[in-house]
Amino acid sequence: MHLIVYLHGFRSSPFSMKAKITHRAILGMKGQGVDLEWYCPQLPPSPKEAMAMVSQYIKEQVFDELSIIGSSLGGYYATYLAEKFTSKVTLLNPAIEPARDLEGYIGDLKAWHSDEAFHFKPEHIQELNDLYVQQITSPERYYLIAAKGDEVLDWQEMVAKYTHTKQLVLEGGDHAISNYLELLPTVLAFHDLKAV
């Protein structure tokens, strides 16, 4: 079995555009008999809790291959997990220094895809620092997609962090990677999958 783990970004959810597009492709392949399992949970605000939850889920599964796809903050999490579990990883405009970038968001917030409120606490910043990967190992297991037009995060930080990895740097684009559907075949191919 090939386990696909998708991790959404800050204030996002399993209902994000990229998560839904990827899930549809996985369902299509499953319908053709490909042995795949999809895991895209709603991540709690606490980075420590989020990574404990996902790590526990992965440990409980029996799989031959593990693929992790992470968007924005999910990319930061995916990097942490990739250094714990042997896997191939695709990073979609990943956060590089979220402890720095999210300090201004401490307090009560609303998620993008619902009216549900949550509280982002000061201690969550330290939890992000605790997950920091100074330098990745096995860069051949990573695929970075970075958009120069990202209005939230710095694409140059992404490229510098993931040197020697497979990289697709998009001219223009945006943080959401609005043309993700066009890019999905390259993502799936990196994970040895082909959409039907």
C-alpha cells in the first residue's frame, strides 16, 4: 500500500483547493485498482499536537511507500516528518521560518474554509522552533514547487533551503499556486503515480 499524507497550511483545511484536487486524483487511481490510502487531517493549531497526531497515524499504518505533500506551513511540517520517516516529499510554497512569520498572528483567528475560530498561542511559536530542520538529508527525496509571485512567503528562501532538490520555480504565480491542477501530473510522477 502507498500512503499519501497531505498537510494543509496555516488557517487552512482539508477543503483547500490543492488538497481537494489531489484527493480527486487519488480517488481516481484507487478506482482503477491502485493500492493507495489518503490521509489529510484537519491539523490542530498546536504544532506539537499536529505532528504528534500525524506521526502516530503514520506509525500505525502498514505501507510499502510513504508520500508526503505539504503546502505552506504544511511544507514545514512535511520536512520535519520526512526526516523522521523514509518518504518522498513534495513542498508547495513551503514556510521556511514560520516561528518568525507567525509571531504577528498570536491571538484569536478564523480558518479560511469555515467560521470556526481558534486560538494561536505564544507557546506555539516555540513549538514551531522545536520542529525546525536545520538541514535536510537525502535531498533526492524532495520536490520543491516555489512561485516567484508568492505574496505571503519568500520564494528565494525556499530555493536556498532546499538546494540540490528537484525544483520547479514558477515565474509569477501566487501563494495558493492557482495553476496547481496543471502541475499535479509532475507531482504525482515524482511519487511514482500517474492520474487516470
